[in-house]
Amino acid sequence: MEKKSVRDIDVAGKTILMRVDFNVPLDENGCITNDSRIQGAIPTITHLLENGVKVVLVSHLGRPKGKFVDSMSLKPVADRLGEILQKDVCFIPACIGEEVRSAVQKMSGGEVAMLENIRFYPEEEANDDSFAKELAALADIYVNDAFGTVHRAHASISGVTKYLPSVCGFLLEKEVNTLARALEQPEKPFIAIVGGSKVSDKIGVIKNLLGKVDYLLIGGGMANTFLAAKGYDMQKSLVEEAMLDWTRELLTQPGAEKILLPVDVVAAERFAVDSDKAVVSCDKVPADWMVLDIGPETVAVYGEKIAAAKTVIWNGPMGVFEMEPFAAGTRGVAQAVCDSDCLSIIGGGDSVAAITQMGLIDKVSHASTGGGASLKMLEGAALPGVVGLEEK
């Protein structure tokens, strides 16, 4: 990425407005159950603090829809950040206004403050210019280290870049550079694995990747639509009827030979853990049953392609991995990716959740922290939160 990062500018003694993605999961008691998103921003925060910077953090949490919601306050997140940094983090219960300006002015170099949930303000998601300008007035420099949000054209993501010198943090830099390198200069063979439930969610991804990859391996619920488009009776399986014509057309286009579809599947009588199930070929799905995973022969075929690959990008599980009887396809593909001598990039919340659940997260080259943002990059789309950053 030819964008400036915090290492490319003099930040000493400055006040930094830093966008982070601290949208962490909370339990019913308001306790953080996974702080990996906080941990991801620590290198950039530490770098800034070592340079005597005032660090003012901006994040969202949940979907409060422009209203103050006590259960979505960032106060517990500020407390956890303080524990990680082993220093006090000043929590400011607002994002704009005199109270905020005064609190930031009173800060000393090397201190950290966290503003309240930015989505408590409807102006955030509306990308209100006046709101963005008032946020920007708090600082000298803007740093975006929130890859999980850069596909949003929001005030704290793209709006503020019009009013401050703007650069990326280390996490954002790594995310964008890793994906960009794989997409623009992949070492061949280049394999993409695309799963998930709906073809309609991945149209842009499929179109963009088909011209770049050596093979495109299809799984998950979306494979049912592809199989139905080829004439197979998928019985009660999830099939996007509205996407059948598009899928048939795609399968007749140049390059369609790169698309690999399941040759066998795991079908079940019911969408339940205790359902009767069977491994069947794609043309023999039992009447009134549904397909919930790819089968072992498909895993073997996909595994051979993955084993020979030098670059693998994976977005979307191969089946209903949350239910153990239908997790074997995702597990088999995940193991093949981890065993392959390749650059392996996993994007999408469900894919990352799957390999985490399977204990394989440390065996891939890169697991993206932003499902929506990585999806947009795979589509070849511009990211609003990156576009506004300064060029090197």
C-alpha cells in the first residue's frame, strides 16, 4: 500500500485522533469475552506513546442506531485497554463538545483517552461534515488502525481525513498490504476458496477473482445454487432461485473451467445436530433432505489443488460448521490450507471463527480482522477509509 503510516511522519508531541475497531463481544454482564481486537491496536498505540503523543481513541461498539445505549458504552473497553497497557486510560463519556475539548487539552504527552461510542451519534453513520470537522478539531493528526471499518464512509473513518493529515496504523497497513499483494502479485498457482450461504453476497468477489485465480473452489450454501444451476435437484437445500440465471450465465463464460464444484455432499433430513445424515453424490440428494456440507471426496479434490498452491485466499465456510456433524468439510479444507506450503489468507468472520474453533488460527499466514473490508478488497472495490489517507 502506497499510503503513509505512523512510521512515515513525525508524531512527537502531537495530539493524535486514532480510529480503532474495539467492537468487542460482551456477555450479559458487560464483560469482554474476547479482547483480540483491542490487542490488535496495541503496537500502534505503543509506538505513539513512546513518541510522547496524546492518543485520543475513537471506536464504535454494536449498533446503537444513533442513540445513547448504556449496554454499548465503551467504558469497559477503556478499562480493559488500561489493564493491557498497564496505565490509566481516561474515558470521556462523549465524542464532541466542550467537555471533550477540555479533557483532551488537559492531557499530557504519553497519555491515552477513549471517547464514548461514536455510533451514539447519528452524524457518524451519516458522514456528517460538521461532525467530522468537530472531531478533527481535537487533534493534529489522524491515524486509522481500524481495518474492520474502512469499508464504511462514516465521519470518523473517511470524513475526518478532509481536515487532518491522515495516515494508517500498523494493523491497517498489514491488512491492506497482505491482501493487496495476494490479489495483485500472487505467486502461482493461486487458489481462491469461496463459501458461505449466498451467491448474491459474493457476486463481486467471484467476478473479480475469476480473472486472477487458477482455480475457484466453491462450497457452503452457495454451492447449492451452483449445483441447481447445473440441473441437480437439491431438494430442500438452500438455493437462491433469483440467482440461478446469473449462475448459469457465469458457468458458460470464458474462465468458467476454473470453477470447481462439490462432487459429493453431506445431506440431512433436518437442520439439526441429531438429524439423520448421509454422504451422497450431488445427483442423489434424498427426497426432502437438505445439503449442509461438502463431502469427503470433494474435500480430497479441493485438498489436492490447495496442496499445490502457492497463494490461497479463503472467504466463507464449506458447510454449517457450527454443528459438529456438518463441520468436516470446513475442517478438511482448513487442514489442507494449513498443511500447504503457501501464503494463506483467511477473510470473513465465519471463516476466521471456524479455523479458530478448530485450533488452526496460528497455522495460517494471515487471518483478517475485518470481514466486510476484506470482502470489499476481494471485490476490487475502493475502501473509503483508505482512499483519504496520504500517499507516500
